[in-house]
Amino acid sequence: MAVSVAPRGTLVRNDALQRVLAFGALIVLFVVFSLASPNFLQFNNIVGILLATAVNGVLALGVTFVIITGGIDLSIGTVMTLAAVVTGVVITRWNLPVPLGVLVGLLAGAAAGLVNGLIIAKLKIPPFIATLGMLNVAKGLALVISGLTPIYFNNAPAFNTIAMGSVTGAIIPGFNIPNAVLLFFLAAIIASLILTKTVLGRYTFALGSNEEAARLSGVNVNAWKIAVYTLTGLFSGLAGVIIASRLNSAQPALGQGYELDAIAAAVIGGTSLSGGEGSILGTVIGAFIISTLTNGLRILSVPQEWQTVVTGAIVVVAVYLDIVRRRRG
Amino acid sequence: MDNVVVLMEGITKSFPGVQALSEGYFELRSGEVHALLGENGAGKSTLMKVLTGIYPKDSGRILYKGQAVEIPTPKAAQDLGISIIHQELNLMPHLTVAQNIFIGREPRSGLRFVLDEQQINEQTRQLFDMMHLQLDPRDKVGDLTVAKQQMVEIAKALSFNSEVLIMDEPTAPLTETEIEDLFRIIRQLREKGVAIVYISHRLEEIKQIADRVTVMRDGRYINTVGTRDVTIQQIISMMVGRTIYETAPEVPETADHETVLEVKHLNRGRSIKDVSFELKRGEILGVAGLMGAGRTEVARAIFGADPIDSGEIIVAGKKAPIKSPQDAVKHGIGYLSEDRKRFGAALGLDVETNIALSAFQKFLRFLGWVDSGKTRTTADHFVKALAIKTPSVRQKVRNLSGGNQQKVIIGKWLTANTDILIFDEPTRGIDVGAKSEIYKLLNELSSQGKSIIMISSELPEILRMSHRVLVMCEGRVTGELPIAEATQERIMHLATQRESYL
């Protein structure tokens, strides 16, 4: 074995490679769909794609953290719904101010994440099982709290503007990008800063890379794991607020299935399911790929059922690519 | 002596079923390289794990610089200035060198939760300069060679201002030049007054680098001597000690039996190097060696569990291209893993299913229907023949004792009609009584004409059971001894024969 190390910069990092591939795929999708249909590149359609990305994207940001730790969170979809319902109850049934409702919604998401974290870190229950349990618990609670009916925000018109108002439209007339999209980008920037610049981000990678090494280095791995799941729950809470605001209602039956699209977005963007690797930029690109694909297929009049088949297949391909990369690496 | 940093006295530690340490004693002085020696299972690693807070001790006391201390956690050891570099490096491959070194105590900037990456890299660079090490703090650890990764671990240990540095088999994965580099760093540290505990099986190396040697055996302290004052032979006899043997069993004359298995020039990466040997019918071939000698790797290669780079396996005079365990079974080779729980038995299934598992096609009728009457009678037969203690053949294997689990696996291979059985540590984790039953069974099998390869780390077991002994070291066969000529000393000598010193 020769003592040689590849000089810096000559080696494209695994996840960076996947990011480049994913970005390339996104561009290809755009080119193909815009050639196939003149409607695709319309401003309104692009806004539609952005809007569709916002909710799934925020969920994907959150789940990126747990996946990098080598864990998983299957409950993000129904926790999102739970947060939406809780927000709805606070604002419409208790008639409390909108900001308070939003805050309680975010906290509900974080609380669910905290419970996930406690169960996983303290009781040593595998994340897959623990969060599968939370998926059903949150789903059930959402139904119970809402009384099985959708909650409409008719008494608080301000709530709808959180997602559907447009700050950009107010500045540049006609440039009406919904706030939901801006919130998503803002959340992505914050998530990226947390992941790359803070202690929490560093330990997120450390847990996924070699948890035992982190523990032996004096890192309180349980505490940080709980923190990561709580953060993921917080993002689910934010997604809940956004989706409720966008639909101007909290739909208690919604939510399940969202987790798979979000996990798919993270994986397509180069976050490794075996932990230690991933980036927010990649997840954002991944989220756009999924919503662009769904949008484009709809424009091409591909039936909804088939859209689901295609996205499912793409997730499997993305995971396979991840495995191939690592086998070589 | 006033420069004693660590003094451990009367340390005991037991695990369920094993007394790992019964009388641990260790004295370490600052500015010395102190080798800790002993056979596998002598208690070296356990003693050091007690010192570094990984295992709590059952009793005994530890003095650090003359003060009695308790070391309940790895963190406590670190705070005292005691660091350990494990055989399996504890690094995070996805993080950079600098991020690894400062994990858990990163310098922060301004806001308390924001990392100061520049500071992390700068401090790492200073550390490397001090060690005269050429390494970029921003390199990802996963991209480095094992040798460099080890340097990262050493740098990390030093960054804690460690005064005691424990290295567990540090040179095992290194090349000659890399070992030279490591020794240079070790000597530098010694100059600075760091006390270094050096655990290694490589005796020549210890003569080269260590000042003193402490030998352990069976969880006990044996002696501490100056490296210059003893020969390697003397160290070896301290390690093996005097063991009283029971009367040697009759060794059947198998030399002129036909050869059932021949392995020629087997190679696989760095773990198997040009291994060749023969196995006769009815023979028990003991394979001795220290941990990491490549014995299990050879067994797995013959069994088709791992691919080989080159070499031939000849079964009953015919070339056998074994590419998978299925191929091996077809050629009549069975492998009993050292890790029964993971590879050997389906613990959640019952005795009957386990026994039938390797030869299910024998029990199949039309359309894959399992002939349960036949599996039942076969299982009953082996339960009786092997004296497996189980309430019924329907009992789950998990609920049996280690020895009986082992017998079930033997029954499985006998059902599959295997003529060549490879036992990897057949008595590990089995209590003494069950051991002698397994021994009896091995002897019976060999007298029935089965050929057995027995890998064992216990020299008394090798000497008691084998008809012939093969010794391995670092992936090579370093010697072959007829049982009449085999002694613990000779085996140990061969087992520590490193390539470069041949």
C-alpha cells in the first residue's frame, strides 16, 4: 500500500457528484417538458411548481437532518397534518390571534419530533418503528382534535396570506410569487446554516458517520439525536402551517404519503440513507425534481396513477445510485 | 519511584461466564514506552478498557500520579489525560481531519452555537506542525490511508494534552514505512514525557520500541521486565506459562490416508497470502495463530463465503471451483462459524428446522412440500446421536445452551453429508463441561472418517485435539507441526513470525 493521498480538489465528493447529477436531471426535465408543451414555461405554471415544492420541500429539509444522522422519520407527513389541525383549533375554535396559532402549530410539530427523539434515543427503538408509530399517533390525534371534519379559517382572513399573499408582488407589481415559496427558501437558507455552521449540524453528520466514535469523543449523542428529531418535527410544523394557510383549511385526512415524497427529495439530492452525507442544496434540488416531474406529467395529461408509479420508480433508482456510489467509494 | 503516572492494583473484572481479570496489576512511568503482552484473552485489552473508563472495574484501585481515582466514563479518562487509540479506529469518515480532532469541543465563534471552522483548522495545523506531520486539516478522513487515519487519532489524543497514550495493536494494518513513521512519532512523544502503553503481538517490534514489558496471562499479572534484559524466548515462555496437560490422547496415524482437501496458493487481498495445505481423511488439523492471522479468512474463502484473488481448492483429487457456500456444500464442505449467533444457526427456528436447513432438498416431496415426518426422524436421530440436550426437536435453538447450539449446527452439517468440517473456534463461549463433550464429538467424527479443520485461539485446545498443527501469522502459513513436535512455545514462536523478520 503506497502512502499516497489524492490531492485536494481532484476528487469530486460523493454527495457533490449526486448534486451535480440531480441538477442536470432537473435541467433535462425542464428542457423536455418545455419542448413537449408550450404551457410548461408559462409564469403561472412555474409559480405552480414553486408552490407545489414549498410544502414538500419544507418537509424534506427537516427529514434531511434525520437521514444524515443515519435515521429516518416516517411521521413527518401526519405530524404536518397534526400541526395544521392544532393551528386551526387555536385560531378558529378558540379565536386566538393568528401568530399565536402559528406558534402553537410549530410547537406541536416540535413536540412530536421531541417524542420521536426520546423514544429513539432513550428506549433504543429503531427510528423506522418509532416514527411509524408516531405516523399513526399523529394521524389519529389530528382526527380526534379536529372532530373528523376539516377546519376552515374563514374567521381569520389574515391566516391565508401567510402562504398565499405575495411580498414580492407588493414590491414589484405583477411578480406575484406566493409567500409560501419565499418561506420555503428562507427555511432552506436557515436549514443550510444550521447544517454547515452550527454545532447541531456538525453532530448531525458525526452521528451518521460513526455514532460510537462521537460518543467516545465525549459527545452527548442521545441529547443531540433528540435535538435533531425535534428540529425535524419543527420543520413538519412549519409545513403544517404553510399547507393549512395555502388551503385556507386544516384537512385532518391529508398528510400520509407526504413523507415518502420528502424522503425521496432528500435521497435524490444526495443525502445517503446510510448516514453521514447530505446537503440542503441537494434536498432543494430533489424537491424541485419531484414537483417538476409531477407538474410536467400532468401537463402532458399523464393520469395521476401513473405519476405515482413514475415517482416511486425514481426513488428506487435514486437509492440504487446511492448504493452504487458507496460500493465504489 | 516518583515518575509513576499510573498504578493499577488488584483489578478484577468479570463478564457473564468469564473472569476476564482476576488480578490486574500495571505500573506505568512517564516518558516510557511500556509494552503490554499476553495471549488472546489474557486480559490486556480489558485492563486498558478499565483504565480508560470503557468498562467499570469490579474491584481494585487505580492511582493516577499518586492519587486514588475513579474512572467511570471515557470522558473521565480524557479529563485526567488518559487517551486510547483502539484497534478499530474511532473516526468519522465523512468529517474532515480537523473536524474529527475537535469533535465534542469545537471552538465557537461569537454566537455560542456557531462553529469557528477557521479556528478548528488553524489549531489542527499547529498540532500537525508540532508533530512534524504533513497532513491537510481539511481532508476528509474517509479519503486517507489507515496509517494517516491513525496519525489523526494520535493527534487527537495529544490535543487533549494526554500524558498517557494507549495504543492497541497500532501497527497491525501498517506497512513497513508507515511503521517507521509511527515509531518516529512515538519516540518524539516519549521525549516529551508522555507515557505510552503499547499493546502488540509482534515481539520483534516490542524489542525495538518498548522500554519495559508487562506480561499477562489468564487475567493475571505475571511480571514486568526491562525489554533489554530479556530475550524474545523468555517473553514467550512468560506468556504461555507452564500448563499442566492431561495425558495426550492417542493420535491416529492419518498420514497415509488419502488427501480429501488440498488448498494451493490461496490469495485474497492482504488477509490471505499464498496459503497452501492439505487435509487427510479422518484428520483433525488444528489451525493456530493470533487474532488477525487470517485463519477465519482462509476458512471463509474455502467455504466460498468470500471471493479469492487466486489459488486452487482441490476436493478429493478434483479441482473444485467454489464460488459460493452452495458450491462448498455440494463439495461436501461445512463451515461452523465462530459467531454462531450471526452465521451459524437460525436461532429463532426450532432444532428440527435447523438440522434440516442445509439439506432441505432431501426432505422435499412433490411441489416443494416438506416431508415433515422425515425431517422429524432425522432430527430425532441427531438429537440422540449427538446427545443434544433439548426438551424436544420443536424447541427454538435460541433457548439452548451454547454447547447444544453448536451440536445442532454439527447435526445440520452431518445431515447435509459433509465430509469436511471447518470448525472456527468451536468452544468459544461454551462452558467447560460442554467443551469436553464437543471434544469427544470431534474425535468421534474423525474416527468415522470425517476430516476436520479446527481453528482455535486456545493453545491447550489445539494441542489436545489436533493430529497436526498449522500456524498462521499475518495471512501466511508460518509453520506446520506434527502434534508430537508441537508445544505452546513453538506455536507461539511461529504465530509471531512477521514477514519482515523471517
